[in-house]
Amino acid sequence: PHRVKIDIPHETFGKMAVSEVSAGARHSLAVVLWFNVVLGQMRTQVLSWGLNRNGQLGLGDKKKNPIVYRPQAIAIFNEFSTRKDEKVFKASGVACGGHHTIVVAEGKGFSFGCGCYGQLGLGDFDDRSVPVLVKRLEKYHISMVACGAWHSVFLTGTPPDDLNRNKWVPFADPSDNKEKKSYESPQTGSKLPYKVPIVPRQSRRPAGILSALFGDGFAMCTGSRK
């Protein structure tokens, strides 16, 4: 193993911690927390490095930066950004697929990279080189995300008032498949997220790790069904 050198974004934020890291086939991302101990402030960045052939680093022009050898901050998740024309989101989670990436920020999902199987959840099969909001999930609160080589899964629900109860409110009926059929391609997979029940609405029995941690809810899946 080799230590990855990360540049200090501001002289007053000298202490840092990596809160989450994920690696795809040939790229990596990390959510980094920076602390100003004197002022009691914390700011976040999402850093990416590696292969950028499909735009999976979220840095913009993939032809200009086909390979990135040192961690670079993604502008939309960089709380040290001085740009006034673009809103910055505080990231809390990241997941890398084979050649795509999903970032969770302020309860919203942002996707970029390869979209050949619809794994970005944006309604098409195109690649994206900058983070794009997954609008289909905009009205839900996203708590976790996971990616496979060619698919993505978002865990969504309504945040509980009492975290000790671990009860999340289901947002749809899992038996309703009418909407799912309208945007699913049998040849390539789903290009928009569709609902997958974690546990039945009537049941409180644990159904694996997800239900044990988060209670009742639904996962939203998109991408290849192979």
C-alpha cells in the first residue's frame, strides 16, 4: 500500500479525515472532512482520481483529463469553492460502479460516468462527465447508495423522528408494477430507478442487514438486470 497525498485546500483547515472511500474498476473517490479546530468549523470535499474515460471522475472534460494521477476536488461537492454561480452540496456518501459513480449529498443522489445500461438513473443510456441530479428520486431522502459493475441501488425513505425506533415510512406499494413497465428496456435494463421492497409493509421481521439497520423502506434500483 502507498499513502495518497491530498493537498490542503485552505491553510486554516489543517486536520482532515476520510469519512468514506469507494473504488471502481479503474477509478476511486473519497469523501474528505476538513476541520478548523480554532473556529470549530468543518467542510467537506469529494476527491476523485484514476481513469476518466467515461467521465466517472466527475471533473468535466473527459478528453482533457483521461487519466488523473492525484486526487482532484469535484466542484459541486467542494465546500472550499469560491464560485458564486454554482450551488455546492455537502456530500455524505459515495459509491463507485465499474465505470460510473453515485454521490449522496444532502439526501439527494448525483450520478456520473458510464450510462450504457441506464445505471445513472437519468432516463437515458448516455455518459455524463459531471454530476447530475437524479431527478426521479428528488422528492425522496436518500440515505445510502451501492453500485455494482453495471447497476445502482439507492436506499430511500422518510427519516424517522426517533432514530432509536429504526422505523422508516414506505413510500409506495411494492405490488404496483404499472409504472415500472413504461420505462424499462428488456434488452439493456432499466434507465430510471424502480421500486424494490426490502420488507413487506405489513411485516416488522428483519430481512437482512438493510432492514435491521433502517427498518421498513424501499430500495430504488437502476441499470442492468444481467
